[in-house]
Amino acid sequence: MSGNGNGHAYKVVLGYGTCGIAAGATAVKEALEQEVESGGYDVDLDIAGCMGLCFKEPVVEIFDRDGCSVVYGDITAKKVPQLLEEHVGKGQVIEDWVVKKSEDPNACDGDFLANQLRVVLRNCGKINPESIEEYIEIGGYEAARKALTSMTPEEVIDEVSTSGIRGRGGAGFPTGTKWGFARKSPGDEKYLICNADEGDPGAFMDRSVLEGDPHTVLEGMILAGFAIGARQGYIYCRAEYPLALKRLDIAIEECHQKGFLGENIFGSDWSFDVKVKKGAGAFVCGEETAMMASIEGQRGMPKPRPPFPANSGLWGKPTNINNVETFAAIPWIIAEGGEKYADIGTEKSKGTKVFCLAGKVRRTGLAEVPMGYTLRQVIFDVGGGIAGGREFKAVQMGGPSGGCLPAEKLDTQVDYDQITAAGAIIGSGGMIVADNRTCMVDLARYFLSFTQDESCGKCTPCRIGTKRMLEILERICEGKGEPEDIEKLQILAGDIKDASLCALGGTAPNPVLTTLRYFKDEYEDHILNHKCAAGSCPALITLYIDAETCTGCAACVKVCPTDAITGEKKEPHVIDAEACIRCKMCLSRCPSESIIAE
Amino acid sequence: MEHECTCSTKFADVDDLRPLEEIIERYGSEKGALIPLLQEAQDAYGYLDEKIMREIAKRAGYQFSQVFGVATFFAQFRLKPIGEYLIKVCHGTACHVAGATQITDEVANQLGIKEGETTPDNKFTLESVMCLGACALAPIMVVGDDTHGKLKPTSIKKVLKHYAGPSGSQASEGDDAE
């Protein structure tokens, strides 16, 4: 943004997405409003969506008249008076709290952002998501206006095809080709659906885009609706995202007022409208045919394909479905040109991809990087490496359909084909980093329990096969595994992959297969030696206290539910292994990290 | 989050059909409206009582089996009443890796109930949910409308204490974050 808007000395922008609110942004907001009022500061207060700096939430960015800005992290209501007094009142930056300065992008933790390339997230954290004016001010809806008033639908599809963008929901199908199918499919009545049912545990980029820049998604949908010939669009959004739903409702209402949605938009002869459908909690509804069943008001169960949605989709009409992140990139592609997008990335994976960094990584948050970055660059350069100085063990990518890659795969480029060849998938972009305290057998068990729970039950391989795999994994984690179990898992995995009706079942065995591929020794350790080296599986570990480092503070004694810990004051304590139920309450309480699980 | 309090004091009694009539009227004969109908009915009554589902079937033109089929398919629909505060412990991947199981265990331990149950005083209902999308603050749980992040098993007692008082008294958000 140029300058700071409307003539105030400073503009103070608070990150106000779900992460920020969960970290206490509401209290900060109230404190800011109160202090600005009582202190008489010359400040324009505004909110923005998530900047992606989740590890520093709540985040406040202060712009001066020249548009230079300083981002402050870990702001609390208590810090607000000092922040305003020093930065706004005296013009002095509080260096200790700085995350990033616009004139020095590498300051402190600023390299989290400096190592990114933001296309999809270009406006997130910069504009007020509840104001269409702010979006228009930075060029919003220009791409849609240009397309609807000066391009043919075929030209829009060509531009998207030139960009090389592939569906960001997980499958990676070329978006231009998909639109081409829907365009050519005969019929006057066609539908467009935006998949905002972000069901992969560990992925939150769609939520962040919807909360931070809902108009970009709507503009992408207008362009897609025009391109394929759909007059009605649906956004199928998870009910677990109340803030995203609220901001979508506001954005759609604003579009109606401006005439960007409805009849004859931008003065063209094209009419297009969007309705929000709130999901009801079923992972399988991320699958296209299941999602359409749910929009029609039925149980969300997949159907065999063909017929494909492009021929017979919602209400039996030609339908095109894309993910939030795909739609969010479209306005940029139309505005800047497909070739510019295709210049970013690798030969077969163009553009940028948003990853959600979470787990044991130092800086958690949203990382948008060009395709072709290595995993090491994403996790270490952007993410800052492993939290707590521990050792990197694996990165889980693609959620329950994906896999875990070990340290020797860190130099793999993020590219659809390379990640798939390594055994994981890019999927929707979740990246959960595991350190040496994460048990890979338990992680595989976790994902199987997820898919087993979410299996719709329609086809037998998925319904019963995942159940049998889960039983075996539970047995292994309980120390009751048998040597043949590994082979049984492999045979079952093959059968489920081959015979399941939809991708939920077809990919369900992946977390087991990749952990068997890279961490087979952990399975063997569980089965043969009854050991969990990560100290995670309760049945296979013993908790003890390191007498060297224990300070005898007795904090553990107070939290132990079975009174299994004893010791004299200020002397090393001991755990009675017989009485210990391995709940690890003591472990999370110990200030000197003296309790060891092995 | 600041909007829409869903505490049980606001729920209608299942014998009072006026809220339901209003909801059905609003959706009229809209195609595929069964799921939003059930969602709004649940918002109004706190859960989907059989009586409510039968009324929806009769008044909106569905078979009862269709209504019941949809209500039991989706995780969001509840067939039993809930307490004043619904506790949702997130079990997404990041939360799992960060110890969500211990969080659920400790909440269950503190409240003396199992997952899916409600305390005898109707104060709390404990649920496990899939990813809430605030992975950076893992492990997290939502109590009523408040999200609590970066939890430890040892911080649960303090969090619950905020809500244990008389109805309506709530914690300030994020005060338990490190």
C-alpha cells in the first residue's frame, strides 16, 4: 500500500484471524481502541486477516506516512500502552518486539517472510477483509472487469492453461484443462463449486485465505463461472470455520451492492451469483461427488466416476469444482498474465504453493514458496528449523492421504512429481514437522484411526480394510504386535488402494506405507523389542527422573494422579514404575526437563 | 470469538415448535435444504431430538429415514442434549503430535466424564473434534466460543476453573497461552 491511507500520522493494523483471536487479539483490539481514544493519538486503526506469522500472534503492524512499516509480534493488551507511547508518541521503534521492518526484511524473524513469494497470500494481512473498498483500492476486481468486458471465455481458459496452474486441492489436475471440459460439456445450466471443506488435519491455508482475503476467492469464482458458463456458484465451507463463513457473507453482500455479483455484472450481459453452503462435518465431502451429494441435501457418499462432474455433476448438470487456493490465484493470473505465473516454479509444477508449517518447527504459520524450493528451504530457511533445538525426524505432507519423509529426503524439491516419487503427496499443503519425540508407528496409527472414522462405509475395502489395518497398528503400539504384522499391513494396503471406490480409501494406506518404507526399524523395535524409542507409546515406555538434573522442586509430585513420585525437598525424586500410569503429566510440568520417557 | 453465543440457556425447549416453524418457513421449498434445516434446528434446540426430526420430515416433505440418515452421517449433528459449555478438544495432526490425547485425558479426568458425555450438573460436554485449523497454537481446545491454545495437561485445571462458576462468567481469551 502506498502511504498509510487517510492522512493520519500512523496506521495501526491488527492481525485478526482465527489464530490471532485464539492467541488473544480481541483483548489487544479493545486495548488499542481504548488507548488511541484516551491518549489522543493520531492513528487510523484497522484490522487485517492472518499475515501467516502464527508463531508471533497477536501481530500488530504500524505504518508511517511514507508507507514504511514495522511488524510487532507477541503483543498483549498490557503491551499496548507502551507500544503506542513509544512508537506513535515518540516515533521510537521498540526493537525487542520487532518481527519485521519493511526497510530491513531480515530483521529478527523477518526472514520467515523474506524467504517467501506471495501470490495467493498477496493481500492476506495487508487489507481489511471486511472492506471491499480496500480490496478495490489495490486493484481488486480489475481482472474480472477486464475478462468480462474484453475477453472471451475461451481466452480466459487459454490464459489459465498457459499459467500451468494445477488444482491446489490435492490431486494436482491442470485447472485450464478442467475448465475446458466443463466449458465444452453441453447444457445451458452449469454449476461452479468452490471447495472450502478443508478437511486435512494440519492444513489451514484455505481458512486463512477466506478470513484474510475473501474477495480474491470471489473474483476467482466470477472468472471461472464466466469461463465455463456457470451462472450459479457454491462455496462449500466447513462449519468449523465460523470467522471465514462470516467474512464470506459480508464479502458476498458487498459484491451484490457493487453489482459484482448478480445480474449483468460489470455492465456485461453475464450474470453470476454465489451461495455459501455450510458443511456438516465429514472428511469424505472433500471428494467431489460426495460434496455434491451433500449440497443436494443427502448423505455425503461418493459415487463411481465416470460420469465425471464436468458432464453430470450437481443436480445432474455439468459442474466444475476447484479449491480455494486455486481460485485465489486466478485473479493474479488474469491480471499479470499466464506466462508470468508459468515463469515461477519447475517444469511440471508451476507457480507458488502455500504450505502450513506446524508441529515441531520453530516458526509455525503460512509459507507460500515457489514450486521447486526444497523441503529443507521451507522447513529450515522459512520455518527456522526445529523447535527446542531438537533433531528433525520427518515431515508429514498431505494429511491422511499423504506420507512422511525422512531427513535424507530433505533436498527433494516441492513439485507434484518429485514429492509423489518420494512417497508423500503435496496434497492441500499441510506440513507437520516431527522431531525425535514423535513415534512414527503412532503417527501411522493416528491417520488410520482418522480415515477409519471418516470412511463413509459405502465400499467394503475402505470400511473393513482400514478397520483391520487400524487393529494391527493399535496392537503394535500396545506392544502386542506379531512379526507377521508388517507383511499383513503391506498386503492389506495394496488391496485397499486397488479396490476402494474413492480417493479417501485409495490413499488411506499411504501413511502406513511411507512409514514402513522409511521407518521400518521403528515398527520392528515395537514388535520385537517392545520399545518405543520416541518415548511416546504409553504401553512401551518407562518414565524415570534424571537424578543429575532434578532440583527436587516437587512440581511433579503435585500433578501425579497416582502419587507415584516421592522424594525429599530439594533432593532428586524417584518414580515408582509400578504405580506410574505413564500419563506424562509430570513430564509436561517439570521445569528442568528431568523426566525422561524411554 | 465474539459472535453468536451458543450457551444452553439460549436453547429452545423441544416442545416449543415455534422456532422450527420459523426455520422451515424460511427455507420453503428450496432444493437441497435438508442440511441447513438440520443445522439451524440444532442451533435453536442445542441438539436434534427425534421429535424435531420427525417434525422436519413431516413439514418439509422428507421421509423420516432420509432425515435420520443425514443426521447420523455428519459429525456435526448431535442426537443428545449438551451442557452449558461444549468442550471441543482438537485432534488434528499438529495437536496429536503436540499431545492432544493427554489433553482429552486430563479434561476427562478433571470433569469425571468420558468423551461424548456431559457432566451431571449439565455444565460441560466433552467432545473430540478433527482439525480446527489453528495448528500453529497446538494443542488447542475450544470451550464454548473461546479458543485456548498452547495447552499443557497441567494447564487444564486452570482453564476449566474459569467456566466452573455461575453461568455466564467466562475466561478472557488466550490468557493461558505461553
